[in-house]
Amino acid sequence: MRVTIRAPRAGDEVAYAEAVRRSADHIGRWNPVEPDALPDLVERQGPALRTFLIVDRETGGLVGKVNVANIAMGRFCNGALGYDSFLPFAGTGRMTEGLRLVLDRCFAPQSEGGLGLHRLEINVQPDNDRSIALAKRLGFRHEGFTPRMLFLQGAWRDHERFALTAEEWPGAAAAEERG
């Protein structure tokens, strides 16, 4: 793996702001560009929201950010995955590698340091071809279309919905084989 994942922490603000500013044109079409949002994001971490930074092992640069939001446990054990990739790493496969690590963490039992989730969703605007390809590459299946789902860039935006369960995730099968 060329990347590792970790929770954001105090001290990441400058690197995060630089990565978001550098990537503004790349992510701004799909998501809000908020270079100064990391302190608030760190403050909001808890049972319903977990954020992971994907970090390049060689350079220490920020490859991307992944939010696991709307986490609901109990009988649901579900979360919604959202992500931004940062330049110059976009298109290098590092985001896919990092998301594989995040999915491993999401589906791992809480007793093993994971989130203990059973199901994850990704919602992507229909013309975001790269993000849809990433969801499919990770094994997410298309579940449907949600009109006017999120208010972004001044309008309600439609989204395609993808999902993956722990049983479908390759890391879950490998862990089961290990016993």
C-alpha cells in the first residue's frame, strides 16, 4: 500500500487547507470547497461521524478525506461514505487504496477497533463519472436514483445511490477465512 489512513488531528489544519485550496477546481464541482473546515470537523467527531485522512506514505502528503457520516447502530449498523481526493494524487489509484483501508475499518468489529458497520452507502451526482467508477471499483452496487437529495452549489442535486454490505466486502471474507 502506498497510503495509510488516520483520524484528523490538531496540527493538520495547514496541510488540509493547502490540499483543499490546491484541489478547489477538482472538488468544487461536486462538493463544497471549505479549506478552513477541519477544526469544526475534528470537533464534530463522535458516534455519528468519523473522518479519515488518507496520507501518502512516501511524501506524507494528503491524498484525500473520507467521512463516514450518519452512522446509525442498533439493528441498522449503517453509514454514508463521502470523500474528496486532493491534487496531485487524484487519478493515481491512491484514493482507491485508502478507501479500501477505510472500508476494512468500517466493517471490522468494534472489538477489533473497527466501526462494526454492516452497510455503507455512497451517494454520487450522476455526472461525476470518476466517483461512480471508484464506487464500482470498490464493489458497491447501484441501488437507485434519489432526486434532489443534497443542496450543493446553490441547488438541490440528484444523486445515484450505491451500497455495500459487510458480507460483500472482500476484507470481510478474508477475515472470516482467518477465523
